[in-house]
Amino acid sequence: MVDFYRSLKVGLAISKALRGAKLNHLSSATPISALSCYWAPFIFVGDDVALATGRSWSVTWIGSVIVGLLAMLFLVARLLKRTG
């Protein structure tokens, strides 16, 4: 699945990314792990398009941390105002 998501991140269409991940798995698999029960459950349903990669997760995470810190600062200031 790492190969699948790596291919999606590069911009491949979903079906091509899934096919590439399957072929990569089969080329490096042992006879036991090459059995279809290990790769057949992963099927593609839906539009075959490349996924749009928007903002990175780090930007979203940093924004969430900043909002959380501001909320904590607001609550501490309110608590101090109430006690003193």
C-alpha cells in the first residue's frame, strides 16, 4: 500500500497506481504472500482520475496547533480576569 499512496502522491491515476502497487508486490513477494488473498481485496471503484494534492498536512497541523494555543491563551486570560 505504500507504493500505491506514493504513486497517488506523484499524480498517477488511481487504477494505474493500484495496478503498479500490485505488480510491485507480486514481483517481490514470496510464494505464500503472492497468493491472491493478499492483493485481491484491494479493488478500485469510482472515477479513475489523479487525486488533487492540496495543502500539505503539515500546514493544516500547524494551523490547528496555533488555533489551539490561541484558545488556551483566551481561556487562561479569562480565568485570570475572573480570579483577580
